[in-house]
Amino acid sequence: MNVSNRIQTAELDWELIDGIEVPISKQFGDVYFSKDNGLLETRHVFLNGNDLSERLTNLKDFEYFSVGETGFGTGLNILALWQLWQQVRPDNQSHLHAISVEKFPLSKADLIRALNVWDELKPLADQLIEQYPLPIAGCHRLTFPNERFSIDLWLGDAQEIFPSMAKTKAVNAWFLDGFAPSCNPDMWEQNVLNNIVRLSDYGSTFSSFSVAGVLKRGLKAHGISISRPRGFRHKREMLKAIWHPPQSDDEPSQLDQVYSLDEEQQRIAIIGAGIAGLTTAWAFAARGHQVTLYEQTEALSGASGNPLALLNPKLCPIEQSHEHLMTLSWQHALNFYKNFQAFRSLQIQQIALKNADELLDLVNQYPADVVTNTTNSLETANSSVLLTEAGSVSPHQLRNEILQHPLIDLKIANITALVSFENRVQLQTDYEVIAEADHVVVCCARESAALFENYPQLKPIRGQVSWVDNTFAPLPLNEAYSYGGYCMQLDASQMILGASFYPNREDQDVLLDDHVHNFELIHSVFPEYAQQLPSTSTWQGRASIRAQSLDYFPLLGKMQENSRVATFAGLGSKGFLFAPLCSEILVAQMLGEACPVTDRLLQKLNPQRFQKKVKPKKPYFKPQ
Ligand SMILES: Cc1cc2nc3c(=O)[nH]c(=O)nc-3n(C[C@H](O)[C@H](O)[C@H](O)COP(=O)(O)OP(=O)(O)OC[C@H]3O[C@@H](n4cnc5c(N)ncnc54)[C@H](O)[C@@H]3O)c2cc1C
Ligand SMILES: C[S@@+](CC[C@H](N)C(=O)[O-])C[C@H]1O[C@@H](n2cnc3c(N)ncnc32)[C@H](O)[C@@H]1O
């Protein structure tokens, strides 16, 4: 199977053994956990096999520890790890992150049934189940901020996924699970192991119930030392391994040189308080760092300040989902915003204006009930599908909630220059140096260019949203429609309609022409409803400027290697959708954490992608 194919869920048989219901994979003909006592075996093989009790207890303030796993299965190993973390974690800002890969995820119903046998894990299992992702290929980041714990669950084939992962942080400990090599040779294939080693570093440890020759030889070939302590209960042995640096080598490892991590609280300056700045501030503050947002006028004064934003993805064919920024961002955004009052869950009727077949076929591709042939309450003659997992965000409410975070401060200042020193950056206005920070993120949309040399071009696109009284027939609050434009209830008595789209215009007055444009968009699909709306001369609106990169991808990351200044801009027409996932990616790069997207996608977002590769000049010889 290829990682880009659609995901099949696990097919299970259930066997009742000594009062415990044990799931058995039909695909592999093997049990998910030991019939004796799966939880004790997990602790013996994976937790003790990596000395995790001791290693987690000793984590320093702001230290980030990651555990990788082959085969998420029922999540038992990861829950046992989480339980241990609760018991031994130090009272500081250290963080535990788990990364697991799964080709055949259990359906949610099967997951609930499988985890039901572990009473002591129930509080953790409930939290996992709440965030358990849809069976769609790609990385799903589940976050449990109060626990200082997170999980990246990568759905797809280990053979494809491990080679695709970006190495922004070495994995500290590995659970090599994945059914016995005899029933599942693919998981233990050379290339999988080589990539597991690529994602590791000196000091990384590995454990497995299997002592198969292929595993021992593979690890030894990389210079990793292996021991074979007693296995669980009647099992003679298991595998425990550690990657020691070569004796003769006092050089620091390659990874340490690339990412010299600062394990202490960082002072983060974020310039620009639109949605990019706000979600980035949140991502750093959630990790315990001190954030100051600098905004030239007031928060949300740019494109992010509309009264309501719709989370409306254009979904890709399912084969591309694992690397499609919009599809990944949609799933992450829903998980992120649901923690805020500013979020409203709704269903979007996506109406095809062209390529109707492509849109209609999504119903056959996406998991059942996510994209359906049913409709919302307004009727249209056009083809459409209903996206049942979507939402809206009230930007002003979100801003208020984010600014309540005790580690986030907002300061009004127009930052006009950044001066970098070796390990800090100075922020200047036209008049004075106003602050110093350890890291800076520039989130100023098109104005970001003023703070860098050779910033990539961002095209301005004028847009206006309109809102109008529709008490004659308000829509249900959980409905939205998209048709080139979009509409939904702003509140109980008004409808908001988006949005005009004029490339290369920077004027921001509210114009009747744009109201008429938004009226014509809704009229083209719902003529009867549109006729009843009050005259456009009574409509209210807000106009602002989108910033669009030339290849339609945001600019995310550093403009220069080893710099402490990064940028996040160019969010185009989908900023509210992109911002939460992009902020996680940026933080992963800046702080040296696991990255929730593939290396290829990371490179597509790299703001240096537009820089011309300058050929070195030929030396000039003066003619004699
Ligand atoms: C009409 C319209 C409707 C839209 N509807 C949706 C929607 O429904 N859903 C969706 O996902 N997206 C929507 N978008 C797109 C979305 O609004 C943008 O992608 C997003 O707002 C961009 O956010 P940002 O933080 O990058 O930029 P902005 O919101 O423009 O923020 C940049 C901030 O930087 C500040 N700044 C600039 N220079 C400096 C400086 N030197 N010092 C300090 N501060 C500075 C600015 O004042 C501004 O507040 C819409 C856009 C428009 C125009
Ligand atoms: C023994 S189970 C894992 C048990 C799991 N760690 C737990 O705690 O429940 C092995 C898992 O590996 C998955 N798997 C098998 N082959 C795979 C592959 N090539 N890529 C990714 N996952 C795979 C199986 O679907 C199964 O869920």
C-alpha cells in the first residue's frame, strides 16, 4: 500500500480470554496485546525496556522528550506511557511527545471497545477517544496541554511514512511494536529501520518484544548496542538497545550542531496581531514561553478583523490528503478552535460552480458521514455536497480569549527594524529600541517585507464582507453555504456574506459595488432567498486586503538559516484555516520539536523557496 492511498480501518475478531476481550487483527492474524496481561507486558517491554521511569523523572525544565512507535493499534502502549508520565513527571515545563504510525487504524467504536478492558486507563482513554482522528492519511496532532503531553498519530504505511518525516528533533526512545515479523515482514523491513535510525541520535533507545534476526542485524549495522533481557512472564527474552556514540568520536552529533536547543523559558516577540500572530502566540505560550505581541494599530486591524470567519476547506482527492495543506489544516483547525468559545460548529453546503463531478466524488472518497449527499435547508438547482465537519470563528472573541493567556502580552508599537545579535534580537520603532527577544516571528501580512531583505512578493487582493438583516427568514446557526462566495448567520438576526475578490487592489473603503458583488454571488445559487434580502444600499460591510504568495502557499519559517527571526505570512483567502497547523509547524522548527507534516510539505512552505540560487561568479582575471 502507498501512504497516499485512502485509509482502511482495522478488521477485528474478538476473543474472550479469562474474562478479557482481546482484539485480533484479521489482516495480520495476530493479537494486539498479550492475552496474559497486555498492560503489564507493555510496561515490561516498552516502558522499562527504554528506562522511561528514570528518564522522564529526570527531565529538566523545558526539556522535550519524544517517543516513537511502530503500530498505534489500540493505543495501549501510548496510554501506559501517558500514565507513567502522570506518575513521574517533574513539576516543571518539560513536555512528553509521542509519535506513532498506523496503517489500519481501529474504527472509533472498536477503539472504545478495545480500551474498555483497562479500568485504570479509563480517564486517559476517554481523552484519547475524544480527539481520535478521522481515518484520513497524514499526521494528526492530538494535544493535551494540561498534561504537557501530545501525540502525532500518522495514518499510513510505515514504509512510506518514516522516510517522509522531517527531522527537526531526534526521537529519544522507540517502541518497536507492529505484530511479529513472521506475520508482518513489511513493518520490519530494512528501509523502515534505516529511517527509524535516521530519525534518532546518539542516546536514543529502542525496545521490542521481538528478537528477530532482521531487527538485531539492522540495529547492529548502525552501531547500536543490543542486549536481550528476560521477556515478559514465560518469554525467554526481549530486545533492548541503545545508540552509544562511537568511543573515538568526541564530536557532538550532527543533529546537535544543527539544532542547538534552548531548554529554558524563551522571550518570544511576535509582530502583527492578526490570526497568524495570535495562533503563533498561543502555540508558544502553551509551551510555557513568554510572548509579547506587537501591533501597530490594534489587534485584528488587518484582514483578520471581519465579524466572522468560515472554516471552509476545498478538500483534495483523498489520495493526496497526507500532504495537502488545506485538508490537513482543516482537520487540525477544528480540533484547535473547539477549545475556544469563539468557535461554532456547523455544516457547509459546498455548491459546485464548475468541475461538479470532482466535488461530488468526494462523497465516495472521504470517511462515511464527513462529506454527504444531503443538504442544508436552502434549496438550489446546482450540484452540491454537505461537509458535515466544519465551523466558524468569531475573530474578536478569539482574540479576547487568546489575550487572556497569562503568558501573552499585547503592546501597541509599529516595529520598523529588527537587529540580530548572536543569541537575541532587538526590536526597534522609528524612535527607539523597545525590546529584546530570544526569537521573533514576523506576522505582518504584506508589511512583513519591510522587516527583511529580499522578502518574497505577496500580491494584494482586496476583499469585502457584507452583513444584512435577515429576520424575515434566518438560517439555522449550524448552516453555511459556499458557492464562490459564502453565507451564514452572523447572529440571530443578520446574515454575513463573503466576499469580493479584486487582485492588485489595496483600497479599503466599504463600497456599494462590493455589496452588489456579494449579492450577485448568492443570487446566482439561491435566487428566491436573495430576492427577499433588504436592498444592498442598507448593507454593512468591512473591506481589507488579503496577502497572497505567488504559489498560493503561506510563507512559514526562517528567511535565513541560523537566524532567530522567522516569518508567517501570505495566508491568502484561508488564513483562519491555515493558522493553527502552520503555527505548530513553525514552533516545531524554532524550538526543535517533532514536526506534524512531511519534509516535502515543510519545504513547500519554506519562505526561502523563492530565492534564486545565485551561481558563484567566475574569478575575474585582469588581462596582462
Ligand atoms: C473579505 C475577506 C474575507 C475573508 N474570509 C475568510 C474566511 O471566511 N475564512 C478564512 O479562513 N479566511 C478568510 N479570509 C482570509 C483571512 O482573513 C486572511 O488570510 C488572514 O486574516 C490573514 O491573517 P494575517 O494574520 O496573516 O494578516 P492580518 O490579519 O492582515 O494581520 C497583520 C497584522 O500585522 C500588523 N502589522 C503590520 N505591520 C506591522 C508592524 N510593522 N508593526 C506592528 N504590527 C504590524 C497589522 O496592523 C495587522 O494587524 C478573508 C479575507 C478577506 C479580505
Ligand atoms: C501489535 S499491534 C500494535 C499494538 C499497539 N502498539 C497497542 O498499543 O495497541 C501492530 C499494529 O501495527 C500496525 N501495522 C502493521 N503493519 C503496518 C505498516 N506497514 N505500517 C503501519 N502500521 C502497521 C497494525 O495495523 C497494528 O495496529
